[in-house]
Amino acid sequence: ADVNGAASAIENNKLVGPSLTSLNLDIDNLNLSDLNLNGQNLEPTSKSFNSILNVYTTTGTLEGAEKGAALLHKLEEMYGSGEINFRPDIFLHNKVMNAWHLCEQNNNDQSVSPAAKAQEILDSICEQCEDGREEEVIPNDVSFSICIHSWCKSKLPEATERAEQLLRRKELFAKKYDEVKIKSTDYNAVISKWKDDSAKGPERATLLFEEMLLRYGDSEDRMQPTAA
């Protein structure tokens, strides 16, 4: 692993020269026991890796999202083995999901679904909770919203159904976890996405809009209907 490169990239938990090309980490073989900065041992923290992930996850490229996802997976492995003493939190997970969302906004490669990649991360977190492992990571409001809006940007034929399915799953989690809130922006995004379907879209969009009216006042932002 290019641990000296990693060390030079982290100084006081800040990246030096933040660019994807300058940060040349061998993620698969990353060995923190060799991490050294100016001859001194550097204790890695969640903030350190948040800085590295910032480089990968803000590029809006598939390469950046893939490297961010690989690093997140590596951190989970390292925590499991005791190599690092912090568990990757929901904010790191959200950062990688958002990297896929940025890719979806500019995605012209139908062989890759950034929205599906983002949802894979969310699904893994949700399954842990559903299995009773809430002590690991709990999704929050942002986690669901990123994935819902990613599907709403997707050009895949099943994208609208997938977006609404996630909205329903978010509703279920909102009943159990305070970290998850139902917001009008999620409803509005899915309603707007149904406009792409000339056959089922008008009916499905109308049903969702009527549901918003029925649930008005039952959310953090009072879910006020808009013209979206």
C-alpha cells in the first residue's frame, strides 16, 4: 500500500492537495500499521478518512464513487479485525451514497446504475437494523433521500417504481427511528418522476399527491404540498 502517500495526504486530519490523481492509495492492501508522518506514528481517525473520502466522493465520476465505496468497505473490514478503533458511521456511508448520486446526475452509461449502487449501501444498513443490529449503523433521513433522488435521476425503466418503493421503506423506518423523517421533498421528487410515465404516471402521481394532503402536518417539515 502507498501508506507514505496516505500519510502525506493526511496532516492534522486535512488533505494536502485534494485531487483524485494525487491521492494514490492501494485500498485493497492498505496497512495502517505502516502509516507514518514525518517519522511519527499517526493515529487514524474517522475525520482522517472523511477527508480522504471527500476527494473520492466529490468528483462526480464513476471512478471516484468506486474508490470511495472500496475504501468504505475496507474500513468496515479493518474495524471488524480491530485494526481501527472506530466504526464507519452513517455520515461516511452517506458520503459514498451521495457520490453515486452525483454520478447518476451525469450518467449516460446504461450498463452501470449509480442509483442501484447507492441503494446497495442503504440496503445493507437497513438489513442490519431489521436483523436487530441497530448498534452498528442506523440510516438517517439523508440516507433515504439520497437514494430516492438518485432513482429519480435515473433513466432506467424501473427507476420510478424503485424510487417509490424506497419512499415506502423510508415511511416504515420513520415509524421506528427518530433519525428518519418524512419530508415533502421526497414525495415531490417521486411525484415529478411519475410524469415520465405517460401510461401510469398521472394516476400514480395523483395518488401520491392525495396521500401528501392526507398526511399534511404529520412530518418534520409539515409536508406542505407544492407545485412540484
